[in-house]
Amino acid sequence: DGGITQSPKYLFRKEGQNVTLSCEQNLNHDAMYWYRQDPGQGLRLIYYSQIVNDFQKGDIAEGYSVSREKKESFPLTVTSAQKNPTAFYLCASSIEDAYNQPQHFGDGTRLSIL
Amino acid sequence: AQKVTQAQTEISVVEKEDVTLDCVYETRDTTYYLFWYKQPPSGELVFLIRRNSFDEQNEISGRYSWNFQKSTSSFNFTITASQVVDSAVYFCALSEVGDTGNQFYFGTGTSLTVIP
């Protein structure tokens, strides 16, 4: 089945450690997105990519990094510079980065601090 | 200012009751899109509906219906004869072409609990 796969489902980070969240899609979508979700808040955009080898900062990019070397993959690294990384992270994709296209989501990664 | 406001943080209803989830948005654009998503306990956001700003027709899909009113900048979602499986967080979203490109704004969500 076509879809978006995020892994791992749960992740724990030690102080000062970088961790990478995986996001893979087989929908042949050009655009991919990373969101952060905190309790009681909506989704906040971290980074997005309209096409391979290109990505843009979202509203809360500080302390995060991404790459887009393949169309199917858009990994997110939470660096040690992100002082409050505990959150639920959602990856999404859309056919293209157009405002009329719905985004399709993975089932998330929950990151916690040890 | 919030672009998308979902004033109801949590709602509880008894099974088979009807429930309406409110969504109010703010935009200066004449062309934009509105969306509803469902987030069950599993975490994945599931796309429910998309509506463009020129189409004010109400839509019904099974037990779900949506009421779009540009005059009040609202895009409300009604579940008829609610079921336990409807328990989830529901997000309303607005998409528009902003100064720096396409912008997607999510509301803070409404947590719906359907009590058996």
C-alpha cells in the first residue's frame, strides 16, 4: 500500500545527543514536510522540501536539520541545539507544494529526553 | 493573531448524539483552501475534506457534513449519530498563498470523546 512510514515510533535522546527521525514515502510525491506537535497546540512547521535537493526552513527550524537526497526520503535530525525536543513529530507529503493540495501524514515519532 | 481558531478544546458527547466542531479562519486572500483532518489515538492525521473558497456548497459524506460560510469565515464540521470510533482530535486548516509562498495553517484542534 502507498503511504508514509515514520520510524522509530518512539525515540529517546540523551543530553547533547543528535538523533535522526526517518520519513519515507512511496506516493511519488514531490513535496515533503516536518511538523512538531506539542500538547494542546496545533502543528508547527519545522522544514519543508518542494523537490529533491531543496528544502526550506519553516516557522521553528532552529535546532533541527534535514536533507532531501532522494524523492522518497526526508530525514529530520534533532540536534543538541534544540533545547526542548520532547514532542510528537509528524512527517507529511503532498503531490506538490501547492496550496490546493492536501497533505498526507505518517503516524509520527514521539521523542523524549532521557 | 491565529489564522485558524478552534475554540472548542474538548468536547464529550454520548454515542448517537450529533456534534458540531467549530472552525473560524482569517485570511485576506480571495482564493484559499480549507481542510479538516482527524487524528485518532494512533497519531496519524487523516485527511477528511478539502474545500476551496469559491465553493460554498455544503458537503455531506455519510455521517459527516461540512458547513462553509464565507460571510462568517467559518467552516464547521458536524458528525451525525456519533460513534465511539469518532473519538479523536480534529484539526481544521487553512491554506493560502502567502508572501513567501504557500502557507498551511493548522488550528489547535478539538478533542472529541464519544462515550458509549
